[in-house]
Amino acid sequence: MAKLILSMDGLVLKEIPLSKERTTIGRKPSNDIQIDNLAVSGEHAVIVTIMSDSFLEDLGSTNGTIVNGNPVKKHFLQNNDVIELGKYKLKFLAEPGVQAAASAADFEKTMVLRPSAMKAAVDQARAAAPSGGPQQADKARAAAVQQAAGAAASAGTAAKESKAPAPAAAPTGGAAHATASPAPTGAAPAVAPAGAPPAAAPAEAPAPRPAQLLGAIQILSGSNAGKALELVKPLTTLGKPGVQVAVLTRRPQGYYITHVEGANQPSVNGQSIGSAPHALKDHDVIELAGVKMEFFVKG
Amino acid sequence: MNLSDALEISSCTDPGIVRSHNEDSVAADPANGLVVLADGMGGYNAGEVASGMATTVIQAEVAQILGNVEPHLIDEKTNKVFAELILREQIRKANASIYQAAQAQSQYAGMGTTLVVCLFYDNRVMVGHLGDSRLYRLRDKKLKQVTRDHSLLQEQIDAGLITPEQAKTAAHKNLVTRALGIDPGVEPELHEYRTQPGDIFLLCSDGLCDMVSDEDIALTLKALGRHLNLATQQLVQMANDNGGRDNVSVILVRVLREYPAARGVVGKFFAWLK
């Protein structure tokens, strides 16, 4: 969680986590952060926190709100920004790791990249291509996309005063430059939904499947008696189509047998399994379409 | 023409393991041969609102129009089949509804949705899509991806910047380049395909294709294609077993028999008898 460090004359007074969507700052006791000083207005400013992004907004205070030495009306807070209210200083510390990587769940949310941003991304990729080859171009493009995403996140809520990088960043000569060039002025929202976190982090590799036990079936009766079948696939069908068919599914928690077709359901250890999936245990004996087979775990 | 005995339809939508709510919506109208799937996006519950509006508006409007227009006929003015005109117009209508709602109410600002919609008629299917929700088709035991995502990743693959292999682990998988409800206007991609008895069509949100490999999807459809309800459950279960990081939605449509449009007076009479 992001937090604010309240200090005066270099003396740390308080640490305030930004746990709420709206954190109000002012002289009145009704504020979340009360600063009892006459230079501070009754309702001075508010910090709106959406996901991992925080936005500071001045609520028309008498003496104004200053961030890093500049008066602001609305501001997309970045790590280490210093907010000044009279003699008091509030240092904004972003959640560790957030700027490098939004959480997996967040950045996987689908977002729209609108044509205007797309064009900027492509242009940047093209600009980078002659000098750096396709890989560089890809990087530049990815960087442009990140900029677009970041800009939208800030522009959507922080409005036009935002100083975040915009998709229409200055023309660039190479990939490295593309990542670093801040846009000179107001960022047009390029990506929806507004307020969504920047899709800056590379996607995680698909989650590796948890180590699953390997099971197998050995036929006990009929013409194929003695044959064994390893159950490697996520599902294996067994039986005779038109007579009786069951499917064995391989899941993280083990193997299951489910009735698929036929008037009768298969049985496990002499008991009919019914229509719901039935969990298999080591050495269970399955009877299906007149054939007996044993399920066992190979480990 | 009632298609409910020519098409078998099964659908399922599930929030997945990680997400607390389901922003996907599905709708099916077997009699009219229409299926719609949408994957919404936007803060709070706006995603559900957008996808819900998309499926509801398209289903209701298309059903109403099909009462008056035969989709296989060709419009004299545009020389296009009515199915295409109907879908394009209703997708635009849904877009306008979502866009206006997003403009009017601040809590819905920026909401939008992907879309994949199929209208079956006259041994054919008209497919419309926007974004990264997909249509697959299983025919002769082969699974084929019918739609091409409108996503940054797909554009990168097309441009040769990355290989489909690299795409599986790439960044910004989630950025779509077209969606419903984001802009005042929308340009859906529409294509017509012939269908064959035995074809299985799979509409799905990215919660399925991101979590389950095409091979496993094909395996499931081949093994359980005659039992669509089991197949939909199996697909959703596999997505969840693999992590279920997103909402998962699946619609399966199996073509049971030919369904040619009734042509001429005699054909219409027989269609009426059915």
C-alpha cells in the first residue's frame, strides 16, 4: 500500500497508509489527515487512490497545494513526490514493487488500446526500426504502449493537468529514448478503462501446472487383458461408443471418472458411480462396457 | 425458420478462481440460431454492465428483426446478405447504448466489452467479433481458430515482431485494439462461413484460451463433442484447474443437420409444416 510521511522542519510526525479510496487533508477534524495549522484550509486537498495509483487534488484551498515546488490543482502522485501544505510536508511513497510490476490480476484485465495510441505506438516502432532492427522496434512499441497505458491511467482521473507521459510523446530516435521521453503537455486518454493500472509489466509465463500424479489403467478382463494405458492427457475416453463411454479427467487434485453415454453408468469397486464425477483412488477397479480395469497411481 | 432442432447449444460462464465477480456475459437464442458472448471491462461493476448490455441488446434486437427479414436474402441496395447487415446494425446499436451509458454515468466511464456473435442461417454462419473473444471450429477432428483477435499482440504477430510461441508469455496480452462501447462509432469484423453437419463451434472469452492450450480444447471437443454440456463443463473446469485467473465463458454450438433456408412457395410450405 502507498503511504504518506508527514513531517515538519525535517521532523517526521506521522506515517499514513493510503488505505481508503479518498483520503482528505485539511484543518478540520473531519479530515482523514488533520493538520491544525492556519495556513491549511479546512478542507484543503484530497488524495484519490484507485488500485495502485494515487491522485492528489487541491480542493480550492486558500494557500494552494505545492508538489515538488510547483503549485498543482490535480496531480498524479509518483514515488517520492513531496506535497507541501504551509510548513508541513507530506512525502508520497508508492507501494514497493508497484511501479515495476502491477499485480498479475490487475494487468491481466483487458483494456482497450485506442487507435490514436496505436498509431503513436506504431510510429515509434517505425522510428526505432531503422536503427535498431525489429527487436528494438518491438521494445519501442512496447514502451509506447506502456506510455499510453500509463498516460490513460493518469489522464482519466487526473484530467488535463497531468504531467504523466502521453502517448503522443515527442518523436523519438530509438528505443531507449522512447521509454524516457515525457510528453510536454496534457495527455489525451488513450486507453480505457480510465483509472486502470498501467500494463507495464511483462506477463507472467502461464502458471506451470502443479506437479500432478501420473495414473494408469490396466485392463483386467476381455481380449485386451494385461494391457496398460498411461493417463497422460487431461482427459481420456474409455468404453465403446454407442454402448457405454466414460471419460477419465486428470486434474490437479487427482483423477476423476465421469459417465458420458450409455444406459448404465460405469461402476467403481462394484458400485455404480452415478452421473456426477467420481474421484479415483489407487487400485480402484472400474467396470465399463463389460470390461474390468484397474486404476493405479504410478507416482 | 426455427433452428432449435438443427443446432445443439450449450453455454457456461464462471468467475474463475481469482476474480471476485464475473464480467463476462453469454446469451443464446436457439430458435433464431443466434449466440453472443461478451467479455466486459471497466472499473467496479462497469464491465458486467457493458457485457450484459451487449448480449441483451443484440439478442433482443436481432430476434425482433428476424421476425420480419430473412437473413439469407440479399439486400438490393448494398448487395450484401441481410445477415451481415442485421449484425452490423445491431452491434452498432449495442455500441451506442454502452457508449451513451458510459458518457451519462460517471461510474460507467470508460466501460467497454469485447464481443463475438454468430448468426446461423441457411447452412451458413455469419460471425462478428471485436477484441480478443474468439470463435473456434472443430471439423473433421481438427480445431481451427476462426476469428483473429483485435489485440496488440495479434498485430505484433502479424507484423512478424514476435512468434506465436513468444506471444504466449508476452507482455500486454490484455490490450485489445477494438471493443464495443469505447467510441461513438464501431467497426465490427464480419465474415460468413459455410457450416457442415457435425461441426462444433466454440465461442470463448480469453479466460479460456489464455489458460487452456488449443490441443487440450481440441481433445475435449473430440472426446465430449456429442455431449455438449459435459464439454462446456470440462472446458471451464480445465481453465480453473490451470489457475482460473480470469472469468471463463464458453458457448458450444453443434450443427446436427443441414438447415437450408426455405426457398420458394413450396419450400416455405414445407418449412411451415415442420
